[in-house]
Amino acid sequence: MHLMKSKATLVRWEKFDDIYDTIGRADLIISQRLHGLILALLYGIPLIGISDDTKIDRFLKELGQKNISLMAEENYYSVLAVIMDMWEWREEFRKTAKKILPDFKTRAKKNSELPFIC
């Protein structure tokens, strides 16, 4: 971290619940994990998914978000363009997240009620 040109903060939490405080303070979430993206949506934080996973691809598609694919040969400029685009439209994302979140929560509840099959 000390070799980075930009300011960075390393966050370490002692108990699991601290992750919610950390994510809640973020301005933008870039994640390769579905749970990171779900938490960002719950908090209304603009998000960008980095994916080679169909779960993340479907999640992002449903949100109407762009995906940075690990499979494609992305250049730095295209990745930066996705980040800048999300930053520019972050307020619009927050409005959209507020609208779709109730449906996501309803579906998550229904999903948790399904019988577990091994």
C-alpha cells in the first residue's frame, strides 16, 4: 500500500458486523464477489462487478449494469471508462436501487423459504 501513488486505506475488522460499517462508508464498490455487490445494492452504493461468473453476470444484467469481464482482454482505458461512467451516474444508480430493492428483498425472502435439496 505504501508504494501506491493514490491514497489507499486498508480496513481490518475485528468482528463480522464491522463489515457493514465499512461498506456503508464507501462511495463506490468494485467487487469480484456476489455478496459484495449485494451489500452495495442494499446500501444504495454504486457498484461495478468484475466477473467470470454467471451469477454475477445475471445479477448485473438485472440491474442494467456494465460488467468488467475477466475473460475478455480489457484494457485500462475501458476499465477506467466503466468506473468513470458509474461515478458520473451514481445518483441515478441510487434512485434505481431504491426502486428495485423491494422486489429484490421479496425474491430473497421467497428464495429462503424454498426447501433445501441435496
